[in-house]
Amino acid sequence: MNIVKSVWNIPPETSSQHPAPFPQEIPQRLIELNSYKGDVVLDPFIGRGTTAVVAEKLDRDWIGIDLNKDYVDMSYDRIEDETKKIFDDRSLFDL
């Protein structure tokens, strides 16, 4: 995979759970290009958690924010499923 090509041909992703899903390859390329292991990745619209999943897999810390609590819950479920990371106390994320 050449992440520095000027044109990225990445097929779209679809989901009935969220209106704007995108493939993991997009945040993967951006995270690899713009950060180092141990850096923090900020996702101000965490949605389904795609960026957080990729950040976990690339050994980056992450912060995810969303106004919709259902999306936050969905993202934590997905992160746990795809990375096997366990969040001991999700109440820390409740407003």
C-alpha cells in the first residue's frame, strides 16, 4: 500500500447503523502519515468508532467525542469487538 499517492482509490463502506460510515483504510493512512506510536488521535465525531479502532491497532491513544450517546455506545462496542480492549467503567464517558 502506497499511502503517499496523490489519488486514493478506496471503495466506500455502507452501514445501516450510521449514516456516514467510511473504510478503515482512510484513517489508517492519515494516522500513519501524521502521527507516531504513542501519539493521541482526536476524533471529534466518533460515530461508529472507525478511527478509534484503527488508532488502537496502530498503537496510538485516542479521544473520541460525539453528541449522540447511542453512537458513543456503538463505538465502544465495536472497539471492544475488533481490538479486544475492555473498558472497565463506561460511566466515565457519560455526561
